[in-house]
Amino acid sequence: MRSLEDMSVLITGGGSGIGLGAAEHFGRRGAFVTIAGRREEPLLAAAEQIGTRCNAVVGDVTVADDRRRMVEDAVEHGGGLDALLSLAGNMYVGTIGALEEDRLLDLFHSNVVAGMMLAQCAKDHLVERKGSIVFAASVHTRRAFPGASGYAATKGAIEALTGVLAAEFGRKGVRVNSVRPGGVHTEILVRGGMAKDDEESRERVEALASAHVLGRIGTTGEIAEALEYLVCAEWTTGEVLTVDGGLSLGVTKG
């Protein structure tokens, strides 16, 4: 396996949640990390905490000029680009009878299309370094949570996209994978309207602990360990790596 030492890594959604956990993990292992997101304050706070090897770029992955700037800043900061971690995303929930078309289109734009176009922006730099792309999938493709059809559909699209891009990029030496996390506390439930604040969000995720075979929810650091493997494992591509404490096994109490 390759080492993260001196790798140049672009992480979208890097100001909070799994993206922040990945930035902290990769920074501790000596990577040059560029984190990108829409909110300036948490990004700058994260960059200051991680240290001089972390660079922050404020931008929206759904905006073409912002995507180009994210890639350009990552290349300048790290002297090239070894990995793109496309982790930014949103959640929109509601029963099928209550869903609004515009919000669904916005959801697919942020969760699927933006990552595809970001991969397009980063492609030549990744080919030069024989790098990798990692997308954020979800256990929602393995367990059916009523009201989450839109979100689950975007993550199903990500899993299909992973295989196709792995096939497209493989001959050029670029690997494409996804990580499929189980229950991990992040801000996405608040952004998606499923919780009013961070405390309620944590309570809702913790309520799933017993559904995980290992008896607890995961941490962003544990997902970051999986991300490190996917970035560094030189013969792994087209994979969706499940890291969910056994949630997707669907085990019921006997």
C-alpha cells in the first residue's frame, strides 16, 4: 500500500462530519489536505486545528467555477493531486407523496452530479499521479428507511457511478471506490430537517446503536480509516466498502 505521507488530497464537505474526520486523519498522517465547503467559519477553524498542511477553500460543489477553484487550490497546495474524496452531500426526506421535484433535483445535483463534474475537473491531475477518487455511499442502499427514498436513490446512483468510473479510469491508473458508512453522528440530519439541532441529531443516531451488530454507532475516525485504505490500496478499484458495524446485516434479536 501507498503511504499518505506527502500525498495531496482534496476533501469536499471537509468542514464537518465525515469530511472533517477524514481531514484530521489524513493530516495526522502527513498528507497535504485541501478541505472545501460552503461555510467559511467551520472550514477555517478546521484548517487552523489541523495545521499548516491543511488548506481551506470556501465554495459550493454545485457551482462549476467553485469546483475548478477547489481543484486548482488543491494542486497548488500539494504540488499536484493524489486523491479526491467527494464527501459533500445533503439529505432531503419525506414520503413519496410529499416530495417536491425541485428539491429532489437539487439533491441529485449536490449528491451525484456535482461529484461527477468534480471528478471531471480533477481527472487529468489524478491521471498524472495515478491517484484515486472516493465517493460517499450509504447504508441506505442496504437498509430501507421509510421517508428516505430520495437520499437512498442518490446513494444508489453513487454506487453505480463508482463501478462505471472505475472502468473508465482504470487503464489510466486511477482507482475509483466508495465507502458505505453505517450510523455515524454528523450534521446531515439537521441539514435534512430530520432533527432540530445537534443534540436531537445525536439522539436519533444513537437510537440505532442496537441495530448494529457491534452494539454501537461508528465514529468519523473509523470511517476515515476506511477512506485511507481506499486511497492507498493500489489494487482495489470499483469497490463499495461497507463500514457499518454490522447494521446492513439486518440481524434481529432472537
